[in-house]
Amino acid sequence: MIEISDLHFGYEDGPQVFDELSVEIETGRTVAVCGANGTGKSTLLRLLAGLLEPDEGTIAIEGDEPTLGLAPETPADGLFAASVREEVAFFPKNRDLDVEQQVAEALAALGIEQLADRSPQTLSEGQKRLVTVASVLSGAPDVVGLDEPTSGLDADAWARLGERLAALSETVLFVTHDTDFAWRYADRVLVLSPAGKERYGPPAAVLADPTFDLAEYGLREPEAVTWARRHDIDPPPQSVDAAVAALEGTE
């Protein structure tokens, strides 16, 4: 359980980000953190990781000295080793895990084994992003924090990442504007606004609620939800492909 209670935070000589943010995130959930720019999505991850301290309020993460692994929004900010293999080995080495096994599993899960001996600095932005995610997953942290993890990914990498995150038993929080990814792979969606927590619940209760104006919070309706409404399919399937299959089944 992650329990955030009455959280206040503002940057020195900058904006106030949170006023009394409170939310409880159940252990093992995969949570999409959404909202317009400037609503504190990345700040929340940094607070959870201990990189920032709240002005008031508390953040309690269940467990004995729980660890959090954070992949930043800009991949270059998290890359420093001479090779991808060394990069992905850093976290498990510092946690005294089986480094070879953890590295191999993390690279394979994201389909980037062929990059192991490459310099991270020679990779495309999408490849760099996958390496930063693998560098977090290899350390098997109790909480995985990812900032805009789908940015720059092609369709295959997008799906591999989503399937891997959905399969994790650890708690995952990923900041995203990609509501299609959130709809398909998250089991909870947290929408932030300048007022704090605007919505928290299953994707269907947040992203498919016709009374909740996603555009007001800088978000668009997932394509699968739009498709389902157009064809009077309820509840909306998890993906457009599933929606097509459901439509064909009614013919």
C-alpha cells in the first residue's frame, strides 16, 4: 500500500503543485498517472522516490525499507554506463541480486537483447527509453516509477512494454498522456489537477465515464472507448482489435 496523506508541495520560487493531495494505492496495482501539464505528475514520482521532500503531509510505502526505481522522462538523464549491459546491471548489482539473470530477463522482456553491447549514447530515443525502463526493472524494486514510458516507442515496443508492466506483481506508477496505453495496460487511473486528486479508479470508471470531461484535464478519450460508443458496444473492450471482434460477433 502507498498511502499519501494531505500532501503539500511547492517549488522554491516556483508554483505550488499540491495542496492536500491524498490517495491510497493498493500494493500490486499498475497505475497510470494522468493529467494536464503542470499538475504534478512527474513531481509525484520524484516525491515517492525521495528525490523531493513534501512541505507538509506524509507518504508511507508499505514494507520494510521499500525500494523505488525511477525511469526519468528524458532517457539521457538516466544513462551513464559504457554499454547497455552495464547500465542495466547497475541496479541489481547494488541490491546484491543475481546480476546476470536480472539483466538477461529485463532485456528479454523488452525485446532489446541485441542492444546489450551497444553504447547507450548511440541508440535512438525509443531504444534509450527502453534501456532506462530495463534498468529499473532489473533491480526488482518494490515500486516501479516510469515517466512517459511510451514516448518514442513503435507499436511493437509499446505492446511489449505494456504486457511486461501488466504482468509485474510489484506496484507500478507510470506518468502518461497516452490514454490508449492507460486503458489497455493499467488497472487503475489517477487523474491529477491543480486541485489535487481529481479521479482515481479502474480505467472504465475514469476514462470511459461519459460525465467526466477528459479534455478538461488535457486528456483524450481512448480509441477503444470511442470505437465502442460509435458501435453501441458496452462495456468498451480493452483494445480496438477487441472492439472489432466484438462487433463482428454481433453480425
